[in-house]
Amino acid sequence: MQKEKLRNVRKRKGITQQQIADIIATDVSNYSRKESGDVAIRKEEWEKIARYLEVPVEDIYEEEDPKPIFNFDNITGSSGFGNNVNGNLYCNVPEFLLENQRDYIEHLKKENQRLQEEIKALQNK
């Protein structure tokens, strides 16, 4: 859903998409997708944009359209989408990226465990 309220205020004030992109620390092509409704605008971005445009958030905010959830249960291995196992869609993600994510998940699990132990130790004091 296009963000017409945001676009209208931005244009009325003579602000470019590049200027808004700089405010929310993104590139202009990503901001353009946000303004056109292809990419969601996060709450803190709405707030930064509103401050920059010197308007209340309500003057520019528009609800995000819910994104459809696709069920790929009927995709076969010859579909070109990858392998389908138990209704899950697997895309061709490079193994090094998957390994990096696995390592990060493992790190987070260890950090979570450490923090839980720290909480218990503090509660026992």
C-alpha cells in the first residue's frame, strides 16, 4: 500500500526521498520501496521521519498491509524453488551463510544460558 500521506507531506515540504533515506540511515532505493509500500516502515522510522518533517506521526502514518503467507505444500522438487520436505520450502542459500547463522544461534544460546545463570546467582544473594 502506497504511503500517500507520507509522500504528500514530503513533497509539500520540498523534501527528497534521499533526504528522508539519510534520516533513517538507509539508501534511497530502500526508502523508495518503503514509501511505495513494498517494505515496511518500522515504528522508530515513522518517528524519525515525522520529527524531520516537523509533523505529528499521525499526519503521515498509514497502516501496513498484511503480507500474504504462502503455503508451498504442493511444490515438487522439479519446481525450480528448491526441495520441499514436509511442506517446508528450502531455497538455495549458500552454505556459508547458513553456517554463519548456525554459529550465531549457538552463540546466542550460550549467552542466554550464561545470563540465566547470572540471574539465578543474583536472585540467591
